[in-house]
Amino acid sequence: MKLIYVVIDGMGDLPIEELSGKTPLEYAETPNMDFLASIGRLGLMYTVGRGIAPESDVAVISILGYDPYKYHVGRGPLEAYGSGLNMRDGDLALRCNFATLGPSRLIIDRRAGRNLTTEEASKLAEAVNKLVRLESYPADFEFKNTIGHRGVLVIRSKAAPLSGKISNTDPAYERVAGLGVAKMDVRMILEDCIPLEDSESARISAALVNEFVWKSHEVLDGHEVNRLREAEGKLKANVILTRDAGNTLPKFFNINEWYGVRFACLADMPVERGIARLAGMRLIELPPPSGDLKHDCLIRAEKLLSTLEEFDCFYIHIKGPDEPGHDGDFMLKAEKIAIIDRYFFGSILDKINLEDVVVCVTADHSTPCKLKAHSDTPVPVMISGDKIKSDGIKRFSERYCQRGSLGTIERGTMLMPILMETIKAI
Ligand code: ZN
Ligand code: ZN
């Protein structure tokens, strides 16, 4: 029995008044997921646990069956690894965003208008790597832009190991018990990086990050790319916000050996790819997201069908509903969910044999439109296939999932063992 495990980024939501109390998933036309729901079992799931509004990396680690409190070491190292940078224990790795800095440390836009092209970002990254030198401590760095406004930074000390126990300069996220979580009341001010433990190594690491942020700001602010953006009425990408520092890679158990299966991953963002690679999954090559979700879904469906024979289990991470969730755009979020239903699920359902395949669909976290941020709201989950004893519920949504036989799964780590038992038992 094979497993197709689909994680739809930020799909979960809360009832929305303007949609007559429906969530975007409930409002969207999703005949294919509804069909799967009608033959499967439904439930809700806290992807990390009650009270934790997780970032994607924390949530993905959890729903792949690794306790994030035990294994999580900061998103920075995962992103760095997933985007191909070298990372050794003692190197300091951080997740970054190009953003727009105004006077008095005010962050005008955390994502520089969210229209920075990879070409622009590459030019800016090149200038930063060439012109910035860290002098507060003997260290080198490598900054790499990944997709759009996103990037990663690795600082390598020439003397003693660096520490990941430092705060974020990005005001939108904080660190709770070492995990990156979205802040609820955000003051959009560039924060100082401060040591989170009383150690020489944390003080040095924080000082290096602050030095990097201000020196790169000087380089970026006057850069030609930003002069052109300003002339076009766009926001400057003149500061690099840092978050989720870490100084080591997680030592995951190998998912294939642990469960006795062959796992493959279809994901396009560095962090999910990094996690999957560290877990021992085979990464299936995918082009970067094109901005056209329909096209991206068709490619994923095609890649899945063409590699179905080679592997037992597939972890497929689809982006789309999370961004409109952050913008509070519930219509667009519903539309993205409908596109995924139509072009991903619609392309595979008549080509896979549900006698031999279990399909699980869930989200890594909720991104409720009215909060415009991740929350701990439990996400819908379904486990479907011809051999699954159906709950007889005909729709896939938060409300319907509440009545399902899976109940409320209190921790995301509980899902993978359930899935593995399911594919082995039937
Ligand atoms: Zn996510
Ligand atoms: Zn998000």
C-alpha cells in the first residue's frame, strides 16, 4: 500500500463573517477533496500542540513525526542546508528576508513589497557578499537569496563555535522555548539581535548579526537595484531581517529505515526540502514556484504520477493558501484552495488506484485570514482510500472534520505513526 501525503501550506482557517460563517476551505469548490473525504476518515489536528502557532518548519518537522522540541534546532540551519549552503556544527545559520527600512528603525514592509525578483535579489546578495566585512570578531559569512525576498545567512567563526541562542531582528517572529512562532501584536521596528543566554558565544554571535544587518543596510540602501526600484515607485529592499538562528543541523532518525519504506518528497521551498533531505527522503527535482499555481499543481501531479512506481510514500508540500491568509484575503485563499483541488487532485484521482493508495490531506498550520498570521487553530485532516472505513461525511472542511472518527489529534507527531500503521495494516 502506498501513501500520498499532501500538506497544503496554511490551509486551515476560522469561520469568516463575510462568507456566512464559512472558512475559505468550506467556501471553496473542492469536489475532488470532497470525494476523498466521502470515502475516508476525517479529523482535526494540532500540528505542534495546543497554544503553539508554529512556523512552517516547526510544523513540518512535527507532522513528519519528529518531536520539534527534541529535534528542532532553528529554521536557519534547515533553510541553509535546503538551499545548498555548507553548514557545520558551530556555524551560525539564519533565515532572512529582504525588507524595507525607514527612519527611526521603522520597518515599512517586512517583504520589501513582496515584489523583489530573484534577479534583483541576486544582485543585492552579490553586493553584500562582496562589500561587507565582519570585524567585531574573526568570522566570514555567506549570504544567499533563495526565492523572491527570502534568503539565508551562514556566519562561520574562525575561532570558537558560534551560538544559535540569539534573538530575531525580524519583529514579526519571536522565539519561544527555542521554536520560532509568529507574534500576535507586532511592533514593526527593526529589533537588535540580543543574546538569549549568558555566554560569550551568544554575545559574539549577536554582535556579528547586528554588524551584518547594519553594514549590509549601508550597501543595500544606495545600491543601483534600489535606486531603480525607488524610481519605479517600488519599496526598497534595503535591509536584511534575520530570524531563527541555529548552530547545528537536527539529527533526525532516517524515516525510510524507521518505518521500512521508501519516501520521496515533492516540495519546492528550501526549508521543506532541507527537512525532507535530512529525514532521508529522496528529493524529486521541481522547478521553482512560477507564480502560477495552476501550472505548479499540474507539474506536481505529473511528477507524482511519473515516480509513483519508484517509491512507497510521498510527502508533497503545496504552497498557495498561506500568503492570502497573511493578507487577510479570504476570497483569494478560497480560490487557491479550489485551484489545488482542481489541478492537483483533479489530475491524479482518475490515474491512481485507490485500492492500493492511501491519500492523506492536511495543512502544516492554520493561517486565519482574520488574524493575518499563523495560529494554533487545529487543521483539517483526512485519511482516504478504498480500503479505509469511511466516516460517511461528504465534505472536507474544518467544520465537517470535527465530526470525523479521527477525532482531534492533539499533537502532529502522532499522525505519521497512524499513517504508517494504516498503509501496513491494509
Ligand atoms: Zn506553512
Ligand atoms: Zn505563513
